[in-house]
Amino acid sequence: MPTPPHQLLIIGGGFAGLECASKLANDERFAITLIDRTNHHLFQPLLYQVATASLAGPDIARSIRQILADAKNVTVLMDEITAIDPTGKSATGLSGSVYAYDSLVLAAGARTGYFGHDEWAAHTLGLKSLADAQNIRRTVLSNLERAELSTDPAERAKLMTVAIIGGGPTGVELAGAFADLVHRSLKSNFRRIDTAKLRVILIEGSELILEAYEPDQSLYARQRLEKLGVEVRNNTRVTCVREGVLDFKDGSSLEAAAIIWAAGIAANPLTACLGVPMDRGGRITPNPDLSVPGHPEIFLAGDLVSMKNPDGKIVPGVAPAAVQMGAHIAKLLKAEGPATVRPSFHYHDKGMMAIIGKNYAVMKSGNICLQGFIAWLAWLFIHITFLVGFRNKLSVLLGWAYAYIVNNPEARIIVNPPTVATGKVPLT
Ligand SMILES: Cc1cc2nc3c(=O)[nH]c(=O)nc-3n(C[C@H](O)[C@H](O)[C@H](O)COP(=O)(O)OP(=O)(O)OC[C@H]3O[C@@H](n4cnc5c(N)ncnc54)[C@H](O)[C@@H]3O)c2cc1C
């Protein structure tokens, strides 16, 4: 009697889940079900370009079904997993379906985290999904339209203020791109307002922005942003977020019609179903082979993992780490036998980079630290080659090249705009 294939359930078609499925594609020993709540794989590193109207949403996403079309042993389903039963070896979806498994890979990523202040979510714009990016774009572009209509100077000033909380790579990239948008691309588009007067304020609680980089790179990033007109406020702690208002620890406040939260993430809440200890952000420290303590059949991969390399360095929550974890699990499952000793995961750090407006970036890889145009070129090259699927690469490259040459990004259409009177998005 032939042995039935091993039922592998993968939750999440992001960097980790997709890599794991791709590495096991067409291996007949595995019957794989990959479940994602969306129908697309999203290249999150370029979300900020969608948020700042440089790229359209579809440029940075691709259908998971399409990517895995040739993987005959992989079934792709769009469902949102709401519960996992580690004892019964099954997961339940929002559709009501129950998915039984022999092995499970939980690769459901992270969500925006508010350090225990979930009530701030209602007054801020996060940046984790395509919908988030489109919401930021819609809000900022609509605020400019409303400012063009307004005759009240105080209202105009508020509409023309974008506050970004969090001076990590996402905050820095957003701030630089917004500055480019209003100083270059939108420059001659409005008649009553001067878009160059849009205040972009980057707020960071600690001493330095881009803290993970070298101190001189952090300083360089700050100087570049200030040259672009961004107000960088270091050592500034937010104590409360209200509708259109930020309160700070020193007692001052700031009115901003767009408040973007780029200060933190928390693991997907599904980690709580596994019944093992989690850190404050909901992340789990797996065994060195990436399995869950007490559950050798459940693996964790990507942003919901908290672990250190054997050399003691923290494995960062970045796309290459997620990809490497997905590949590690696939390799381990392929080699699995009754007497095999599972290998430990070891993250190979290829470096990190952040873009600071057009033409400038910082990059750190081992002992190599680059900044300026050369780092920007490296960033451009790496991000394009990393994108999933040739069709996307080509269209993104052409779109970028066009916008770069003419300073004229095309993705400026406001879909489902907020009503002029209230600034709220109407229900359709
Ligand atoms: C704005 C931004 C910029 C970034 N920039 C960079 C960068 O420049 N370089 C870099 O290396 N990294 C960057 N990152 C981080 C990088 O994107 C993540 O580390 C990476 O996406 C993690 O991969 P993952 O597979 O763990 O999760 P994800 O890629 O987030 O995938 C998780 C998947 O799970 C699905 N999912 C979630 N919950 C459920 C559920 N309940 N049921 C079913 N499916 C579910 C989601 O739809 C998603 O497709 C950035 C992240 C953001 C948000």
C-alpha cells in the first residue's frame, strides 16, 4: 500500500510561508494546503511607495495562486484562520472550514502594535497591508484637496500636517517620500496652497532615528531628511493620541490631520492559540529547529518568531529572515526520518538598507557601510531583483524609471475619497 502524503498546512502566504511551499513544490510526499486571508503575496518593503503615490497597489503584490500554479501538490485557499487546536492538530477558518494537519507551519506575520495602547489605532494610520497604504495615500491627498478649498488658516495648517510616529526605516522612508511628493511631484498642481508647505514631522522617542544603523549613518539620515524639509523630533515621547492631535511627554501638543503610526509591530494573535510563553509583542521563541516547544509537528517562521542566532545576535524581523526560515523548515521536512537529528536554524545576515527620499539611502552589510547615491542604487537593484515574478519586476522598474525622470508619479487618483465636509470615508 502506498503511504499517504504528509498533510502540511501552511498559514500565511507571505515571505516565510511562500518560500516553504515553493521549496516543497511537486514533492509527492507532501500534500500542502496554503491558506492566506488575502489572495496575494505582498512585497511590504515597498508599501511606503504605494502610500506616497509613487506606485500603484498591484505593482507590489501578486496572486499567490498564480505564483504556485505549477506546484501540483499545493492547494491555495483564501480563508482567515481564527483558531488553532494544537492537541487536535487542526485549524479553523472564518469560513467555518476545519483544516486537519500532520505538520503545521505558522507564518502569519505581524500586525501594527501600539505598545498596549490599542485605542490609538482609531486615530492613526498603520502601514502593514495594501489597504493601509491606500488609506494613507487617500488621507494625505484628500487633506491637500480640502486645504485647497479651505479659507481658514488654522484648518489649512492642520490639513497640511503629516505626523509620522517612529523613526525606524518605515518612518524615515515615508517621511522622505512625502517630502519628495510635495516638493517635486505636486509642486505646480495646486493654485491656492503651496504644497511645499506641507509639514512632515518625524517623531522618534529615542536619541537617534535609524537606531540599528551606525551613529554617523543615523546622523546622515537626519541631515538628509532636514534638507528635504522634514522636521525630525528626536527624544520626543508620545503620551496620548487623540483625533487629529498628539500629546507629548513635555506637555506640548501637535495638531495633524494625518497621523501615521510606524512605531511598532506585534505578532499575529494566532500565536496565543499555541499555549506556550510569548514575549510582550506576542512573539514565540521556538526550539533551535524552529518547532514549537512540546510540539515537534508545529513550526514557526517569520515575523512572529523571537530568537537569537547561535552567536547571540537577535534575528531581525525582516524579509530575508522570513525567507530563510521558510526554506529551513522545508529542508528539514524533506530530510525528516525516524532517526534524523533536526538541524538548527541560523540566520545569514546580508545587511539592511533604508531609502531617504529620491537618490539617497543608507546601507549596512557586515563591515560595509554605504550612504548616498551609491547606496540608493544598491537599494534599487536589490529590491527589484527581490520582487516576486518577472511581470512585476518589469512593470515596477518601468514605473519607477518614468516617475524618476519626470518627477511625476501616476498613482495619485483618490479612490473612495473622504467627504469634503467631514474628512470621513463614506460607506459604500
Ligand atoms: C512598511 C514595511 C516596510 C518593510 N520594509 C522592509 C525592508 O525594507 N526590508 C526587509 O527585509 N523587511 C522589511 N519589512 C519587514 C518584512 O516585510 C517582514 O519581515 C516580512 O514580510 C515577514 O514575513 P512573514 O512571512 O513573517 O509575514 P508576512 O509577509 O507579513 O506574511 C504573513 C501572511 O499571513 C497572512 N495572514 C495573516 N493572518 C492570517 C490569518 N489569520 N489567516 C490566514 N492568513 C493570515 C497575511 O495575509 C500575509 O500574507 C517591512 C515591513 C513593513 C510593514
